[in-house]
Amino acid sequence: GTPDSVQFKNAPIFLKESLTFPYRYGTEFEAELLRAQGKEKAFAATFLNPPRTSREIMEPRTYLSGERLLPLELPDFKQIFKDYERFDIGAIGEFDVAVLAEQYAGEEASRKIYPEWRGGYYYSVHTKGNPAGPLGLMFVSRWSSAKAAAKFAAIYARGMPQRYKNVEANVHSDLDLKKLETLSGDYTWLTEEGPVVIAVKNDTVLVTESLDPAITEQFRHAVLGTTPAAQ
């Protein structure tokens, strides 16, 4: 990260943050444990009981307090995606949302939102027999409150113009993505690769991209227990 490191300076944010994570957050994690409970807790004990999430490392108090986050209930992917082939699946942790928020809204916004993360996962697919087609994505995240969920949804929405050449509001044409601070409810945008849906209910955000509306509808019901309001 020195001024003369051109390769590092020009690297994607995720790569830079991944490379520096052990030194930036890991060092502070050990220091906090050392201050709070001494050498035994900071070193030997962490090998017996290592942190399980990036949240515990980024916020050592959650590790020290023994915080346990309830796992998110997963939809029946096999049934809903029966006409698709899986491309990738995985968890979305606090580190992931921190980097995403930094890329879309800046470092200050990232620092404010990532501590509110309480769980997340994604599943990406492509249509059977068409591996070169647009990837479909479903992404679920849970937050500390409805207010935090609405703020993250707005950050995600503001990032769409960075990823798509054309972003058109399907119904809510009065939304100004550049000025969006919170987003609650159910919204759809049209892009060159298909629709992007962001649905927010209480503390949960559901995102689908480039998926058939009928598939998104099944995820609305499975994840949020709702259907979109008449518009």
C-alpha cells in the first residue's frame, strides 16, 4: 500500500482489502484480546476457539462476548432453480458487505453500515444449456434493524449504474439513485442483462438479478413471506 506500489493502487477494492485484512483487522483483533484478557486469551485460546466469521475479527467485542447469530433459513434452491444450473453459492459476511459498500458508496458509508450486518448468502445460476448467458443472482442479507436494512438496500441500488450500462426504473421513475439514502419496499429496475429486484421487509433485504419474474416471486415468498404490492 505504499505510494510507489502502482499495482496495489490500481487493484480492485476487494483484492486490496483481502490482502490487507490480516494486518488491518487481524492485528487489532489480537491487540483487543490482549488488552481485555491477556496473553492466554489472545493467543493459545484463539487456536482452541477460533473466530468463525469476519464479523468477530472486525469487531472483537462480538468474539469476546460469545455472540451467536441465528443462521438464516434457506429456500428450497433445488426446487426453485430446477430449470437452472448452479454457477456459485456462498455466504456473504461482514467483510464482504464492507467492501461492497465501500465500492458503491465510499469508505465512510461502509464503516457505518457493515457493523449492522447479521447474516447473508448468495446463489448464482445460468439457464440450463446456456452457460454463456447472463448470470442470474439471488442475494439475501439480514441486518440489525429495519433502518439498517433500508440503508444497505439504498447502497446496493446506488451501485447499479457502476455494474450496468443501462438502468431504467420499471415503475418508480421518481427515485434518484445518486441521492438515495434509504430504500424500503419492493422495486424493480430494467437493465441490459435483465431485471434487478430489490425487496426490503423489516430487517431483511432480498436481491435478484437477471432472473425470470416467476423465480423472483418464489424467492419473495420463501425469504420474505410476501408478494409485491399492486402498483
